[in-house]
Amino acid sequence: MFKYLFISVWALIAVAVILAGLSAPSQNHGGGEKKAAITAPVDTKPAKPVKVAAAETLKAPEKPKEYYPGVGDRAILKQTAFGCADWEDYKELEDIALSGDGDAFKKFIVLRLPFRCNAISDGDSVILIDTAPLHQAVKVRKVGELQTLWIPRKYGLLPPK
């Protein structure tokens, strides 16, 4: 234990000597020649203001802020979207759409659209019922209707007017 205390004391002394050497002005203890201190010239003149021509035009255009309504909030649909009431039907519709198989998509629309899936037009006012952030989907209900539909989030929701 004494060994560690001895090392700690020497470490503190070394730190104090280093700090004292950094903060104290140089003194000439040897009586020989004096060392000249190196200093940078200091400009005491106030800085001149810099004129920027047309500063307003240099600003980047602001992107419209994305509207993220909470459950129960109203919104307006940006684009016409196909959606399905059942999550499994929605996932199947999304998988077919992402595969690029146009024939399968047409069959899906003909066979299921009248019964379990539907379209919501752009500009329609909707109420957010649920969200699936991982799948970028939202469940909405058109104002005045009973049916709820899962639609892709990419069709966008605008704040209500």
C-alpha cells in the first residue's frame, strides 16, 4: 500500500510541475542571456462587416414538412390509393404490386376489389385508425364511411384544411 501511495504522490508532483511550467512566465534563473518570448502580433482593429449580396437567394428551398397524424387524427389523401380491409389481403396486394406482375395485379383487383379491397380517391378526407411503420402502411377510414383500409404510406397524408 505504501508503494502505491508513494507512486501517487510522485505522479501528483509531476503533474503540478508540468502545469506550473505551462502557466508560469519564463524566468531567467541562471543570470545568463534572456530568452525572447515568441508572441504573435495582435490585430486590435475591429473587423469590417462583410456584405453578402442577396442573402435571401442563397438559402436552400425548404422542403414541405411531412404530415404524420396520430391515431384518430384527420388527414387528406394526396393520391388515389388501393387498400384492403384485411392486413393479409393488403400484404398480398403489396407483394403482387412490388413483383411487377401486371396480370396478377389485374386479377387481384377484379376478384377482390369489389369485396374486401377498395380505392380511396385523392383529396378524400380520412381518419387514421392504425399504423404499421415497419411496412410503411396506414389503416384509414374515409370520413362518413364504415370500411377501414390498409394503404401504403407513400401515397401521403396532408393536414386537414
